[in-house]
Amino acid sequence: ASPALLAWFERRIEALLFREHRQARAEVRDASRNLARLREPAELAALVAEVARRAFGAGSAHVVVGRPGERLQPLAATQPPGPILEPSDPLYV
């Protein structure tokens, strides 16, 4: 079989069996294009939350920053004040 024919079959199978995965991938790709337009940390937090909601059905998302082994702080002023995750928290990665 020709490479073009195999590629066509792969695209069709992906479209039929992995529709949600394809949609999520497209959402993340589109969001990556929007990163260049951001000017403020709050814009980044809003973009991450919106992409998480659309692509993965997440109810909310928080962007936190910090050095390894230290408390993570919220990136945007719109998020709750104070530390979000302690290094001992299982979600701390």
C-alpha cells in the first residue's frame, strides 16, 4: 500500500474512533497559538482555565508558580491568596 493511502486510513480511523482526543488536541494547539498574545499573568491563568474547561471538561484550573521544594503561589490575583500547595501535598509535582 502507498504511504498516501496508509495516511488516509490512519486519519479516517482516528476521526472515527478518537474524536474526543482529536478535539482536545485541537483545543490545546489553538491555545498554544494564543500564548504569544498574552501580556499579564491573569491572562495566562484565564487562558489555562478556559482551555481546561473546553478541552478536558474541567470545572476549574489554577496556575501556580514556585521553586522546587517551596510553597507554590497562585499566578493571578483572581485566584485565592496565599499558598496553594505545600511540598508535602500529593498533588505537588
